[in-house]
Amino acid sequence: MKIASVIVDVPSRQTDRPFDYEIPAKWEDVLQVGMRVTVPFGARRLQGFVVDIKTHSEAKTLKPIEAILDVTPVLNEELLQLGKYLTETTLCFAISAYQAMLPAAMKAKYEKEIRLVDEAYRQKLHPSVQPLFANRTALLWKEIDEPTVLSRLQKDIQNGYLEVVYHVKEKGTKKIVKYIVCPLTKEQCDEVLRSLPANATKQKQLLELLASAQKGLPLKEALERSGASRAAVKALIDKGIVHEYEVETYRDPYEQRHFAKTAPLTLTNEQQQALDAIADSVRKNEHHVFLLYGVTGSGKTEVYMQAIEEVLAGGKEAIVLVPEISLTPQMVERFKGRFGSQVAVLHSGLSVGEKYDEWRKIQRKEVKLVVGARSAIFAPFENLGMIIIDEEHEASYKQEETPRYHARDVAIYRARFHQCPVVLGSATPSLESFARAKKGVYRLLTLQKRMSENGLPTVNVVDMREELRSGNRSMFSRSLFEKLQDRLQKGEQAVLFLNRRGYSTFVMCRDCGYVIRCPHCDISLTYHRVHQQLKCHYCGYEEHVVSRCPSCTSEHIRFFGAGTQKVEEELTKLLPQARVIRMDVDTTSRKGAHEQLLSAFGEGKADILLGTQMIAKGLDFPKVTLVGVLTADTMLHLPDFRACEKTFQLLTQVSGRAGRHHLPGEVVIQTYTPDHYSIELAACHDYETFYQKEMLVRKRHGYPPFYFLTLITVSHPEITKAVAVTEKIAAYVRSQLSKEAVILGPVASPIARLHDRYRYQCMIKYKREAIAAVLKNVIDRYQQEIAQGELQLTIDTNPYMMM
């Protein structure tokens, strides 16, 4: 007898281990490690992953596996090992790690059904339940909406008249297209055409069309081209003249697009040296981590592409990760243009079905290269030759829900397994990565010159306090406004960056100072002018704008701060002739909107592109010669030790959009803190000095890369419970760690209430501590309360979000 060890789909500490099941004889030669199965688990039917197949089990009695959900394994041996690594480093459950590696379409959906145990029991059912089972023996759980009926059903289940059955429903559906074909020879076809009655014109037209298409045609296309109806097709099928068959096809989000083939560019000396180092590692099958530190516009993408050519030439595969917001159509076009159908693309703009199909192309070895956002790091390749992470400093590479992995760590783990290089690219590397490169842990490759002759754009920092003093109350400084007018006259383009969406950031009463806040979160509501609504950007709560103060009934309600909508309105007033495209979450939520807006800007249908973070990266337009940053301070004063680093990175990235081709570029940065070092140094593109200054600050205050961090957040509907639990956890951790470790807190989180839950946190700073076992004990201690749903506990071992 063969036995399968299965990780079941119940994310809890008690079930976070393999359970043994008997493999029925009919599947002994079929079932493989890495496949998904349906297994009985208590009263339920659950999906699970097979992690081992053996011949002996400690369990006395074994239940048999009920169904196999896959023809081939969905997780290979390496990905199963990676799952174990994730459970250890991010403290997640094994099932969460395995599910994170699969597209959303493959996550199981469970359907609960109530079934009549025996026909003899029909009359014994409660009178209110009997009508539900009239003319049927089963009822779907979701059909029950009456609480009183539910309690009667439960009694009938206890009495044994009814039983609850769970079905595992597979969400990942393949796209099937119907084809029709005429298998007859030309002579036979002509004979049939003569024999058809004179009034069967549509049948004749359809047959003539099929006679010229030897392999047949998709049914839909055949009907459109011949003008025939489905009845005509059915008539020909019934006579045996036409056959119908099904073909499985991919949902291709890019099938309407033609990508012009591009050739490799001539490299500069710096680029060639970087490529040689990477290619050498690829050829020798050596694992190195390279940090490609190159200024904006220095041609990092071209180095990536030529390195990928080296990988593909050796018969291996590559993964390229780019931040979600810079996964622009431009980026896709570059890779599709160079590598054609060898590329699969994975990002959030695709539908569930499209993502599933792209994943299946990878699994079936039909593609050699994946370009995608964070989750593409789990692409099921088996012969990896290189992993590239572009803009490696981006916070979006860190997943903020379970499993809380960082794509860079996963990439290095996978590359070590495959003995291949990892390339981390950035104009502003994270301090952790640059420190590792300086210490020789990573190999540093530098590109100091732009590919265009113009060099880096000139940057002007404008002190907005001076503008206010001189009577300019506009959101545009005089310098920026003049430069915008100048670009309009010359027919050049400008990009305006603002790190806020909405119309204004908060609404306040001028008489009593009351700020309208979300009733469920400790955060002010943002005004969105289009629908005259106030919205919470954390929980989604909405309410209509008030004309009177809810606190003192004053009519002096004012809107403070400027969002993208407000800037757009101001622009149209001041520069009525300017054509503006606004890009933020509100204007790009529709599928394909992102692409349409960027294409319109690229085609010169607008003079000014106004947007939030999504326009800061990856854009490359020849006519953009001016970049304006409206408020450089937005992120500078957040309670986050990375605030200065993020500000420096963002300003450098945005500035990098200007003057990338033959026209010189200019940047205007508007700020209320012009003498802050992150703004001063971003203005002169001096990353090295910024790195030195910021490292001193980090060392003084004990932050990464000098210390490791873990953030523990507790949330509960009752504030006293949240405080008490956090205090107990902090005291326990203190007692278990050495004096070298620093435990800060407990304190209220910067956003102290979200979704009607109070949030408290404590932070652990440590160097060489065996912290994983201590944190696992914390999770075990509160497992019972977490399972009951009131208490929530999150442990982030490498936090990027401090809020």
C-alpha cells in the first residue's frame, strides 16, 4: 500500500503538518509529489498538496484520497523546498506558502451541500424544511437565507435525516473554442452542394467556406463570415457533412497588439563590462548576486536583455521582476519586441483567467522568460539561468499579507538552488543592498553615465515658504509655472508628480477645527470631487460631503491639502490651452486604462502628464523635457525610519523621467524643507553622499542594515485587550532574548484604529538572536484566541510598512 503525506487547506497551527492518506490502488502509479488532491478532513472535503509518497505510516487507520485535481504536479521539488524555507523565515503556515505560489484561479473554492440521507427520511423532516427538498435530494448551503430554517435544518442533521457534504470546486477554467471542419474531398463537397435543396442557401455558403479551410475554422468565425445560423451548422452536423470539435486556447491579453521586432543596441564600455561579468557567471553556472547600480537612463534594461539572450542561448530560463507600477506597456513592449512569443507576462492588470493561462504556458515549458511583478518570482521553471530584479529598492517587492516574503530573498534562495546569478538593478539601491555590495557580499557593477549625450537633468529646488511670503498662494511656484508655459510654446511635454490622489487630503471646520474622520479608522477622510464624496483610503468607507460642521454646525467647511483632482482643476484654470492626462488609482482602475492613457501621452495627445507614484518609474518619452514635483515633503515626515530614503529614491526616479533622449531635461522640486539632506542630495544626483549620511543616522538609532527588525502588531475590537496582549508579548520576548536585543513598546500603531479594531505594536531590534523559536511560541500561545476571530496577531520579520 502506498501512502501520501498531504498538507491540507486549513491555515492554523494545529493543522500545520502533513496528514497521511491511503492512495487508492487505481492511482498508485498516477499520483506524484506536488499534485493537488481532495481529501476527507473531519466532516469536510478539502484541497491539499501532496508533499511526500511513502509505504509506511504511524497512523492506525487511514482514509483514502477522494480525487486528484491535477494531471501533472503544480509544484516541483524545488518549489516544495522553497515552501519550507518560507514557513521558517516568514513564520507562515505551509498551506499559505504553497498557495502563494499558484495563480488565484487555482485556489480552491468550497461548496457546501445539504443532502437527504435516505428517501425514507423525507417525511420525517421538519415541516418548514420539507418544501426545500420538494422534487430534489440536495440543497446548496448558499440557498438558505432564513435563520429560522437554518436552526430546523441543524436539528434534522443531528437526527441523521440530512448530511452536510463539501465539494471542492476548481476555479481555474481552461478556455475552450469550438471548431467546425468539413472532412470531405473537393469532389464529394461539390456533390453535396448540388444535392442540397435550392432554399438552403446559408448551408451552401457555410460549406463553400469550410471547403477552402482544410483544418476547419472556429465556429464563431465561420458563422460571421458565412452569415449562417447555428441551425444551419446543426443541420450539416446531423447529416454527417460537418464535424464539430473543441480546441483549448489561451486568453492572450496581448493578442490584438503587434510588437515590432527589435535588435540589440551597441553597448557603452560601462554596459559591456557589466554584461561580461554577468554573462561569465551564467556560462560558468556560478551563483553570484550582482548589484547593477546605474543612474536613470544609463541603459540598465539593455544590459538585462543582452544577459537574457546569453541565458536563452544556453537553453535555460529567466525571470525578470519589475515593480507593479512600472510594469507599463512600454516595459512589456521592450521584452515582447526582443523575445517575441518566448515571454509570459504576469501582473495585476490581467484577469484571473489571463494570469492562469500565462502560468500554464510557463508550466508547459512553452515560454523561456517571465516578466512580472512580485509573485512572478514563483514561476514554475525547472532550469533557471538568471533572475533579474529591476528597481530593487522598491517596497512593493515585500508582500504585506501572509506569507510576508521579500521577492529579493526568494530570488536569492532560488538562484542558489539553480547555481545561477541574481541581478539587482537600481539608480538608488536600498541601503541594505548597497551596504552588502560595499562589504563584498554582493558584486557591485556601476553605470555612471547616461546613454544620451545630455547627461542628467538640471534640478532646481524651490522653497515654497518664500513663495508664500512673496504672496504666491498658488500650488505652482513661479519658476515651475514659467517653465510649463515655455514647454507649451515649444510643443514639448511635461510630467507633474504629486504623491496624493483625490481632490484634497482632509476636510476641516475653520471655526472649531473639527476634521472629518472615518468612523471605523483613525484617519481623516479624503475629498473626491467627481462624486462629491469623502472616502477612507484604508477601509473604503464613503459618505457625502457635508455643508455644515457635524460638531458646531458652522458653514465654514474648508478643504485642505491638494490631491491630483485639485491640481488638474487648477491647471485647466491657469493654462486653459494645456491638454492634461491625470493618472492615479481613480483614473486607472478600469482594465486597460493605464495603457490607454500612456499611449495617448506617448502619441502627443496631451502636453502634461499629472500623476501619483505610478508615473515615477519606467516611463521613457522622448519629448518630456520638464518634470515638476509639487510636494517633495509628503513622505518625509511619516513615522518610518526609511522616510528619508524613500523620499530620496522617489525624487531621483521622478527626475529621471526628464531629458532621456536628444532634448535636455529640467526638474523643479517644490518643498517646504529645502535644506533637508535627502532633498538637497537628490537635486545633485549624489547617491554616494546620501548613503554615507543615512548610514550614520541608521547606526546611531540602531536600524537596518546594522540591526534586524521584527514588528509585532496586535489588533482587537477592545482597546484594553489589545494593550494587555501586546504588553504580555513584549514582556515574554524580553525575558527570552539577550540584553543586546532592544524591544520598543508596546505603543499604539501610527494608525491606531482600522476597521473598528484597535492596533498596538512592539518592535524588536536584534543582531545575532535565535528569534524564530521565540516568535513561534508567541503564535502558539495565542492560537486559540486567533482561531475564535476576535484577536489578530501579525509578526513581520522584515517590516517595510510601519503604519
